[in-house]
Amino acid sequence: MIIDVSKYQGVIDWARAAPHIEGAFIKATGEETAGPILFRDARFAYNWTAAKAAGVRRGAYHFMDGGRDSASGKAEAEFFLATVGEFRPGDFRPVLDVEWPPKSGREFQIEQLGEAVEYIRQRVGWPIIYTGRWYWDQIIDSSDFEELLPCPLWIASYTASPPPAPKPWDSAALWQYTDKGTVPGIAGHVDCNRLLGRIEDLVL
């Protein structure tokens, strides 16, 4: 099981959590829904350092907002990577969380996502794309967005089995199956994810 966390999990005891998980994605940055105000997650610096100290394989993610008043994709990716500081071999790939509300047109959002992917690819490698079909099919509808194929897909669906992958992917690498998981060392609920492929595909 791989978890994903943010400030909403409060103070995590990573030493207690470590034996129960295969890794963790940690929220680093995002954009306020009013945009274009970029922010750092209040718990990121602690979680990033403490997870590594506990021997947990770690990754970082950025939440993209996608409104017309948003920062450019390049600006969002630049802020994200600057906040994380360094991705090291063995870390999970950077993640772009794309589940924006439908506030702007498809063309704008595809352009913004494309910019962010390209900026990260050039500096770190292909990022992971996190999304759900409720968003992707409605807004991106990207059967022609084949340049994203090298990006592993992380799909969210709180269902009994993983949903079919949206185009252009044939399959997902990771499935977020609940937001109500429990893990020792974490108070309250936490998002839980299941590998659908090889963990090596998610790692730098």
C-alpha cells in the first residue's frame, strides 16, 4: 500500500507508519482556487524530511488549479520543483495532480498541463499524472494527447475495482481506491493506493 498525505493528516509519526506502507506521496505545492496564488503545503518540509529519515520511499505532488487566471504551467512546475529542492534516485517521480473544476476551456488546460509536463521532463524526468475519469473525460478528453504516454497514470476511483484508464493510456500504474484508510502513526483517515503495475515504473 502506498499513501498520499498533506497538511490535513497533521503530525505524522513516520517511524510508526513505515512498516505498514510501501511509500508515500507528499503534497508539496498547489494553487489557490482564486489563482494565481501558488502556495507550499504547511507540512511539506517536515513530511519530506521525516519520511526519508524513517526509510519511507517518498514522492512529491503539485495540485494544479486550471482556471483562466491561473499561473502558466511552466510557472507552476518551476515553483513545485524549487519547493521540493531535489529528487534523488529511488524517489518516486514528481506528480502533477490534475482534477481541476471546469473553470476554463479545454484548450487552456491542455496547454497548461503540457507546459508543466515538459518543464518537469527536462529537469527531472517524466512526471506521474494523477487524475480521475470524472475530470479527464469531461475536460481533457485527450485521445489525441499521446505525448503524455511516457507519464505513468495514477487514477482515483473509490470503487470495488480500478476503472478503465482514460485515453491516451491503456492502463494505470497506480490506483487510489479510498480516502478513508487507516495507518498506524497517522491520526484520522488517509488516502490509500494500490500498485497496478511495477513500482519501478513510478521511481526515478
